[in-house]
Amino acid sequence: MLGTGGPLRLRDWLVAQIESGLYAGLRWEDPGKTLFRIPWKHAAKQGYQAQQDAALFRAWAVYKGKHSEGTDKEDPSTWKTRLRCALNKSIDFHEVRQLSQLDASNPYRVYRIVHPGGPPLWL
């Protein structure tokens, strides 16, 4: 997935994934499309299905060239860590921990998109 100037930044890539509807549970949390939810199921939990639950993390690893499907070993834990670290490092996102539910039966993290040039919009 390339933009006009080369590979997409995390922000643009992630917005495209949310809009695509391809990933179960990945969705906007508000009409203004500033908050979004990422499913964050732990591999050790009952009902975990790597094919579905790690799909977004795998897609990011493939996009960044960190995983070649059919060649590299499946490593959902590493993929998840890479996306989490990218989100934490990016100035475009802020995790809204008050809205995240990591202990629920279908855990998720909520992030706010921080508008460039403006102050962070904290809750």
C-alpha cells in the first residue's frame, strides 16, 4: 500500500485499515473519527484465534517488511509488540487508558488521533 510519496505513515495506514472494515473489532469510537478501538486479546486467553485476533498486527508487520508470509515463522506476540511500540512512539496517537478495557472478555485499547500542529486532546 503506497501513497503518492512512498509508504504510508502509521497514521494513514491505520486510518485506512479502520475504514476498510477488514478487521473484526477495529472501529471508530466517535462520530468525529478521532477515537478508535483496537482489539487486544491475549494469546493465552480462552477463545484466542491467531488468524483473526492477530490479523491487524500481522498486516502491520507485513507492511513494514518485518514478516514475509510463507517464509517467516508466525509470531503474533512480536507483531503485537511492534504495533504497540509504533503507536507509543508516534506523536500522532495517544492511548486513552480510561476508555481501554484490557480485562474484558473481548479486550481492547482506545487511542485518540492527535491533530498535527494542535495541542493533544486529552480526556
